[in-house]
Amino acid sequence: MDLYKNAAHELHEKLVKKEISSVELTISIYNRIDQVEDSVKAYLTLDKENALEQAAKVDKIIASGEKIAPLAGIPGAIKDNISTKGLRTTCSSKMLENFTPIYDAHVIQKLRADETIFIGKTNMDEFAMGSTTETSYFQTTHNPWNLERVPGGSSGGSAAAVVAGEAIWSLGSDTGGSIRQPASFTGCVGIKPTYGRVSRYGCVAFASSLDQIGPITRDVTDAATVLNTICGVCTMDSTSLHEEVPDFTKALTNDVKGLRIGVPKEYYAAGLDPKVDGVLKKALADYEAMGAKIVDVSLPHTEYAVITYYIIAPAEASANLARFDGVRYGYRDMKATSAPEMTTASRTEGFGAEVKRRIMLGTYVLSSGYYDAYYLKAMQVRTLIRQDFAKAFEQCDVLLTPTSPVVAYPIDGKMDPLAIYLLDVCTIPVNLAGLPGISIPAGFVDGMPVGMQLIGKVLDEETILRAAYAFEQSHDYHKVMAPLGGK
Ligand code: GLN
């Protein structure tokens, strides 16, 4: 049985009815990994022994007649910047190549409490900086729809694992689009929750005011299910929101009658691939046919979002990554003869080019004399961007935009960093404003998946999930398996 083809909610039913066992399911995932991982390269570390042990434990619980949580016994994959006790966590960096955490991230604690299964840790851009997984120190992940193309990033490994059948669900992290953009490039569902909904405790910090962990799944029901498990108050994260967590699956009503969908014209501007635009226009027409109302809105400061992000994120990264000094964590140069020399050599060797570029940029914009001109200015523009959204949401309930202006591009390292930065235009504003955003499959262009993004008000994940679910139920893009072929 090709169990790896099922969604988590389908597998939960089968487990409860005792049609399958968790051990059987977990083995089927590892068999699939044996078949396809050489061409996909989604994983950095596998944890087969512990996974099978955990699966056997869940089977015992089921046999005893005890009720199980929706994700119990269902194999998932974890991005390698999320701390897993006793399991190597590298952030795809030479700096942390041999780092094994002594504690679990809050999300991992919650998932363990629900008796889920962790298959392994997934490849990513180094310290989550990038959009392709090409900045990983270890390997580049390949897009299951076309192995010669990027899977997106930085959570490219997590997205590819789910789409290739090497995991049923996964976790990613999103600082400027790193869950939604790979979900879009690989044809699956990725949600970045409202800032503070999910604890950042144990997520290796990149840009603390933007980072947020979230699910990557086959369908919207699974996204809601994983979200149910990982959201919630955490005393170890001072930005954790003390808000009630609803049952997100209750929002999946398959009804969008009267829903006001805002279309911000700035997201449908120059740079958007006309074929991607065509897919989104079709989606809007479909929503209208389902009874939603389409409203034109404007987010006038959108053009400043990318540059604002590329000041704020590197500024925060330069402070966060100062802890990797060769003394406390990770890689240490053993040839240096003094402490300062050792720190310099460890950082020079331990970090890759993209990470060093961001540290330098961040240090520069925070230095005295430049702070006011760059960092402070960026913070002011961030407020304007946030206000744009607040205004737009006076006229609509959700916003519908492309997730990325283009489909996945070839793995050839030819794109210059600046061109790649500019492609983050649709996802970055959502992080700057702390809003929830979801990317779901909306169609195909030249055989590659196209994602559409739904952006919601603060703490209103339910409305974007409702809209996403209604679209999904009237299409079957999420049911098409990636061919795992070339060209
Ligand atoms: N692509 C963006 C960057 O390179 C976003 C990364 C992310 O969300 N972690 O910073």
C-alpha cells in the first residue's frame, strides 16, 4: 500500500479503525525515502530507530483502546533550525554541523505530547537565509515537480519531503516567506501564523521580530490540524501571545458566501509572470462563482517592503548570530593562537557567504552614524506597511495575492542575490506586519505548481483557512502527486 500518498487526517482515520498500524506507516515512509531521497535530497538527518520505537508505542496505545490525538503515530519532518533534544540540529551550517541540542523547542514538546513521529531533520538555506536551499552548507534540495529546479526556501527540504512522500507533514519557519514560498514552488500548503501564535522557543533565531514556525502539509485540513497542535502560550518566549487557540478545523466550512476578498493592485504589478497572473485571475473568478465578493484595494507602501526587510532582518540577524563565537557553540578554529583570532577564524570558516553578507549588512545599518539613516528609517516604514494592511482590512476580510511572482526556477546558481531578494515581494510585507498568511496550490504553469497567498487580519487564521479550504474543495490540485522527473 502506498501509504505515503495519504494526508494526515486520512491516515488518522485508518489508524483509529485499525486498518493500518503506525509501524507499517512509518516503514512505508522510510521505504519511500530509500526510493527517492537520492534525487530529492530533502533530509540532513534521519532518526529511524527512534521513529519506529515511537510508532510501536502509538500502536500499543491504539490497541489498548485509548483515544489518540490527530497527529499521533503520523510521521512528520522538522526543519533543521528547530531544536530537537538529542537529535542533530545544524541550521544547514558548518557552524552547527555537529551540534546536538539538549532541549526541545516548544513546538516539539507539544508534538511529542501528542505522540507524533519525527522522521528526521530537513535541509534548508543556511540559518534560514535564502529562497532556494542553495545556501545550505550540505546540499541543495531538488523540486519533486522538476528535479532540475529549486524547491524554494528557506524551508525547501520540509516542502520537498512532504511533496515527494518522504513525510506526511512537516514544520518550516518563515521570516520573510520561507514557509509560503517553498509551499508555492512545490505545490503544497504552507501557513505562517500570526506573529506570537506559535512559540519561537527553540527555533534558532534569524530575525526575532519576524520569525514564526508553521506547518507545511498536503492539504488545508492537515494545516489546520498541525496548527492546532503547535499554537499556544509559552512562558519561554516573551513574544508569545496569551490568546485562546481555537480549533482551526472548525473553520473549514466550505462556504465563502459573502466573504470579501481584497485584491491589492500593487501585488499584480510589473515583475509578475503573466501566466502566474492568469492562474490568479482564474482563482478570483472561481471565488466569485462561489459567492465571494472581490474588492479592489491598495497597499501603497508595498514597493518599500523588500528593502525595509533587508535592513531589519540582517540587523536582527547580526545581533542573533553574534553568539556563534567559537566559544560556546559549534565550529571552532583550532589553529588560532589568541581568543580574538580564534573567534574571527571560526566565524570566517563556520559561516557561508550569504550569512556573512547579511551579518555585514546588519552590522553596518546598526552602526552609529548609519542607525538613524537606515535602521530607524526602516522601522518607520514598517509602521506604514502595517498601517496599509489595517486600512485595507476595513474594506475586506482576506487579501488574495500571488505567493511568488514566478514559478520555481532552475538550480544553476546563476541568479544574483539581489534578484532573488526582490522575488520576496509578496511574502515579506506579511511578516513585517505580523499577519497570518497561507499559500495553497492554485494551478500549474508549464508543469510547475503555482501558489496563491491568502493574507488575514491579526489572529484571524480561521478566515484564511476557511477561504483556502473552500478553494481546495472545488479543485484537485492538492491530489496530484509530483512526478519526480526531469525537465
Ligand atoms: N527569502 C527570505 C530571506 O532570504 C526569507 C527567508 C525566511 O523566511 N527565512 O531572508
